[in-house]
Amino acid sequence: MARHVVASVEEFDKTDRKLVQVKGRPIVVFRLGEEWFAMSNRCPHMGGSLCEGQLISLVEAERPGEVTMSREGEILRCPWHGWEFDIRTGQSRARPAAFRSRQHPVSVVSGAEAESVGNLETFEVRRDGRYVVVEI
């Protein structure tokens, strides 16, 4: 996989996401504390722009009336039809066996290293110093 510098870490100081283009592909990068995630910006259901979606918690209930909220900010709801995806895995919450968001690795790297470098697509993301790097 090729690595692509997509932003500086400072660009995430006032937001939890950023829409970037890598090789002509729209990718949304998320920051959750010190963790980084990236996925295709296109919902596999009907093509909605996922960067405009809401990050929500997972709502769970073992019995009626006993609702708990967990995994705050880890579930992305598509703005078009409300389909939900796990930003860690890209897995659809609506039909987990049928739909998944494609993910890609993300990392944050130092300046020197940055200069050398239905499934919903996700990407590997890393942080190196001041830079956020997506692997495609």
C-alpha cells in the first residue's frame, strides 16, 4: 500500500473529521482522541456523503427499558438514510453480513517520514509527529 500525507495533526484541533482526496478518491479521516480512522466517503447503501454524517454512541439493551450507551463517537450515521457504520471496522449496523464500509490504514508521521511517503472502504491511518498519513 502506498502512503499519502493528507493533513497536519493541527488541522484536527477544532474538528473530529476531515474530507480528503487521495488518488482522486474522496476519503473521510476521523480523529477519536488519539486514534485515527479513515473510510470511503461514499455510503454503500445509496452513495450518501459520510463526512456529513453524525458520530453517535452505540445504543444497547439486554432487556426492555434497560438502555445503555457505549462506544461514544464510534458509530457513524449516514446523513441520507440513517445507515450506521462502525468507524473502527466499517461494519454496517443495519445489515452487518451484507454491507461494510471500506477502511484504510491511517497513521501520523514525522515531517521527514511524511515527505518520503457493498463494502464501505476504510483506510489505515497513522500519526507521525505533526502529520496524518493515510495508506491506500
